[in-house]
Amino acid sequence: MQKSDFILSKYDDFRFENDIIIVALFEDQLSDSIINFAERVLQVYPQKLEAIAEHLYDDINSFYGIESKDRIISGLNKPTLNVHVWNEKMSGSLVYCEHDFDQVHIITLEFDGILEKFSYVSIDG
């Protein structure tokens, strides 16, 4: 993934998309270090899906009544990765707008590291 792979979107950010994930960065985030961080998240994302489903389980189960982690994994679909930089430390959020649990809500999961520690979960609509 390189800076030239990002295309200006209708949302005034720059996006890279493949079959697994959408990466959304603002123009001032198109640096080598942030793009490298996003690429590493993209590389480990498939292996982290089970851990993501585990972290989302209680919220999705209580909100949608879904009891299977496999169903959570299959229903999440492609997330949008947003990268956050604070005091030179990178973290991010995965935003699931295309999940198939309903057509109204957006599921957001915040994380630290390269999908190493999951924190805040939001189901908004």
C-alpha cells in the first residue's frame, strides 16, 4: 500500500479499498508511517477476526440476540479503518457500516497497537 493507492472520496478523505478492508485517511495522514500502520492492520485483520468477534460478542448479543461468534464474523463484512495518532502513538477504529445485522446501526470498535488490545465498542444509529 502506497500513498498513490489512495483516492479522494466523496467524504473528503482519501481511501484505499480491497476485498478485506477500506482504509480512510485524511490528507495530513498520508505519511509513510501511518500508511505502514494501516498496512500492518490490514495484514493481520483476517487472523484477528475471532478475537474481534470475542470482544464484540456481549454487545452484539445483547443488541441483536446473536449467539454465535461465527455468525458475528460472517455478518460483520468489510470495515473501514480509521487511524488515530496521539502523542506519536498510533491506534485506530474499525467501523462496520456494511454489517448485515440490520440496515440502521453502525458498529465501531476502537483498538490499540496492530489490533492488539480492543477497547470501546459502540453500536450507533
